[in-house]
Amino acid sequence: MATLTIRNVDPELQKRLRVRAALNGRSMEAELRHILKDVLRAHDDEHEVSLAESIRRRFAPFGGVDDLVLPPREAVGEPPEFKD
């Protein structure tokens, strides 16, 4: 596992981190890991797109699908009968 060193941290920020860590029952190091994990997970969630949005984005350069004209539906015939 990697080790990170953060230099020149504002003393007020460090104090707030210490308080937040204590309120959550974690060390400052564990609190930082938790914060980083939450922020990066939220960032990943922003990039997840529904299937409908993915289709819309794919066809946008070709004029999109919003103005797509669909032909009217027609009744279909009876299904075929199969003999045993």
C-alpha cells in the first residue's frame, strides 16, 4: 500500500481534521483515508450514466433521437400454428 506525505497543511485545517476524526472515532490518518475514498467514489458515481443517457449521447452527433419519427404501429397477423 502506498504512503502519502502532505506538506504545508494549514494549521486551522489540521485542527478541523483532528476534531472531525475525533468525532468519528478515527485517527487523523484514518479520517483522511475515509475522506479521500468518499470524494473519489462520488467522483466515479458522477461518470456513471444510464443506458438511455448513453444512447442519447451516442446519437447526438448524428442529430440525436429526440426528433426521431417512428412509423405508426400496425396490427400483426395471427401467430402460426405448428402441428405435432
